Amino acid sequence: TKFRNLPPIVSMPRKHERSLANGEIPRYAIDFAPIVHLYSEERYLPYDISKFVTNFHVEYENGTTIPGFESLTLQKMGELPPEREIFLTSESDFDTDPEWITGSKNKPNLINGEIKDAPATLIVVDKGNGWVDAYWFYFYSFNLGPFVMGSGPFGNHVGDWEHSLVRFYKGQPVIVWISAHGGGGAYFYHNLEKYALQPTHPIIFSARGTHANYVSVGQHPHDLPYGILSDFTDRGPLWNPTKNYLGYTFDGEKVYPGSTNTNAKHVGREVEFGNWLAFAGHWGDKQLPDDDPRQRYTLIGGHKYIDGPRGPLMKNLLRLKPCERHKWWNFWAGCNVRENIKWGIGVESEGYNCGNMFVNIKPKWLRRTLQRITYGGGFCYLVDLIYG
């Protein structure tokens, strides 16, 4: 309620409504950036986009190679046609898990959390009247999809862009939103766990294989009830994206390289890499055809390999609500900002979800009955379906 009387958020503010200059990355965007626990046994780690793209040529949807793009660099990405249905297409078999797919050496430094060869991407968007959105994008070369009822994985794709949003008002963090499976979750900043050594940084958790983001550890059912489809997070290596990042601002029409960068040893990369963010196509191969021996399809899980994702500027950066988009069933486009942590379930979880609502209920038999009903995602799933 204390935010209701604040001035409105504007997707494309006029000059007098802005608080930042083009290319200006405020210090608070760095100080309050999320820090990411990768999964302890993650097979597909963050990767350097400038190295990643050298493993591809570029094709139209019909499979024709785009002339002049038989090979690729990050600098050339900005020269591609401004079309959505073009695809980075692998020069070698990604299904054999080459190093450019696994990023096996890109584990965070145990002391400061830096990944030297996998910069994150920060895009700052001024939303007017003192509001500023800081988007942190995390790139992985491969998305290992979930397993359904013991079968899978399904929904694998080459290239994987995940992101978080920290929304500020006059330099103070208000909301943190994190991406997961075409949706995500929004939380008030003050409710999130913070990094003990630098308590301004909220902690988020990257799920095994899918890299979907959560605010707690354990098993996270999604899209289907009772754990039929789940992600898993734990307190694996801690990645601090602020130690190595590319910084930009975006005004709704144009991207500006950051004029300030707290990474002294990385200054100038934004200009060197050119206008790669303008690429509107897919950061990975087109869905494999059904006759490809690597492809598989089942009625329950769908295809094993699907289209690669689109890049950061395709993620609705001008949004007014913190949520990127809503799922098909959320026809009212609700975007609930949570006051409470949404805990995982299972033996690795550190909370009790909706069961916490009933800890003070007496008699004991009634409390246990209510907790048993809510455990495993039943009641909680329905509540989440309605409210976000």
C-alpha cells in the first residue's frame, strides 16, 4: 500500500520525466544486483556469447543460409536482417555435448563469484518519474528440458536466455522479478534472502538444466500439479554477475553502450561488440525435424528439441507490470508481487510453503490434515494458478 501514491511508471518517458542519461548505468543497479546459486551438478554452465556465436551460420526458416553469414561473430549480429524467423544454426553436432555447449570450465570463482569467460548482460531502462528497471540477463549455451513422469528430457534447445529484473524508485530497490519457463515470479525486494557478505544483493537460484530462476531451494512443481513437472534448485556454486558483465541502456528504440562499468578490466567491450542486441531472431537451431534421429516426440512431453530462444530485446523490456508476460490461463494478465517466499518442496527444501499457514492451528490432527492437503502442490498449485 505504501507504493500506491507514488508517481506512475512510463514505458517510454519524455526527456523531463527521465532520471538517467543515455548510456548511464547507476551504481545502485550494480549494488542491488541478484547473485545466483547455480545447481551443484549443473551440466550446462553460463557461456560467453562472443565465443558461442562463432559456432554457427545463420539460416532463414526454410533452411537457406543467409548470404554473407556462412560464419558469424558477435559484431556481425547487428548486421543481420531485422526478422524474427531466422536461426543461428550449429556448424557441429550440439547433441554430442561439445565444450561450447556445456561451458564445463565456467564455474564461479570460490572467492568472489566471478565467471571470467561468461559475462552477464545488464540493460538499464528508465521508466520515468524516478522509476528505473535493471535487467540482468544470464546466457547458457543449452537448455536441458524437464522430465515428465520419468520420461524425457523434453523441450531442449540450443541457446538459453534467462533474466531477472530489479525495479527501483529513486535508487531504492522495490521489486525483484525472475524468469522461469516463459513466466516467472515477482517479489518485494525486502522479502528475499540476501548475500551475507554484501547484504544489498538478493539471492536467486538457477534450476538444474532449465536454468529457470527461483527464490528458494528444493523441488519446484510448475505448469502441472503434484510434482509431475518439476525444477530442482540447491545451494551450488555462487555466481556474482556484477564481476563480469556487459552494460547497456535502452530507451525503447535504441541501445546505448554503458558509459560507466565497474569492471575496470572489461571497459570498452560494449562498443567493440557492436549492435548485437538488435538481432531479433533465434539464438539457436530451429526445432529438429521429426525424421532427424536426434528428435523424439511423445504426447505427454512434446518434442525433445524445440526452437532456440530470442534475445534480450525480445523480453518485453518496456513492461509496466514487473512480469514479462502471462500464461494462457492467466487471461486477466495478473502479476502478483509476493510478500512471502515461495518455498520448494521435498527433502532439500528449507521451508514449508502453504503449510506455514497452519502451524498455529489446534487440535494437532486438524493441523496435520491441512498440512498434508497442501503439501506436494495441490492446494498451493490452485492458489498460485489464480494469483500468479
